[in-house]
Amino acid sequence: GSLVVNYPFDDDEQGIAIYSKSPDDAVFQKLALAYSKENAEMYQGSPCKDMYPAEYFPHGITNGAQWYNVPGGMQDWNYLHTNCFEVTIELGCVKYPKAEELPKYWAQNRRSLLQFMKQV
């Protein structure tokens, strides 16, 4: 896990980790930022220092392919074949948090979710 909003494209023609700009890149960045700005820890961009000390996401967002290449991913497929604008929201460094930690996740993400819905 991580703490970031990832937007298309997740793949590029070269199959390497490099920025892969979609035709709607500005819209995707706006959607991603709408979410991340309301989550202070996410917006700082260095959420998992103990696990991934070199990982940094400016303003808590990243182009998927720049982070790591995912050929054939659902996010890109939905965008290209159904015109569905989809982002992937990573909610924390621990992939499977304990149940007692879920209220903390809700508190950290409630405003982000509301702001994200307002983008419609």
C-alpha cells in the first residue's frame, strides 16, 4: 500500500516507469488533487518513509506509469474503452489495516471523499 491518488495512464509504449500523459491529463490531475488536498498526510507526498524512504509524490498524486508500469490495467482499459474517468486511491502504507484503525482512516478521508464527489 501507499498513500497517494494515481491517475492514467498506468502503462506506456516503452514498458518502463515514465510519465504517460493521457489526453485528459489536466482533468485527471484536478480530480486527484481535489482528493489529496483534503488529506494532509497524503498531500505532503512522503507517506511511507519507513517502508519506502525514496518514494515521493508531489502533492500526494502521481501518474500511474511514472510510479510503476501496469500493462493492461483496469484503470486504463475503462478510460480507453468506456470513457470512464477512473483514479486509484491508495489509502495507507499498510495494505490490510486492523479493524480498530478504520475510524482513523475514515477521519482522514471523509473530507477527501466529499470533495471528490463535488467534482461531478
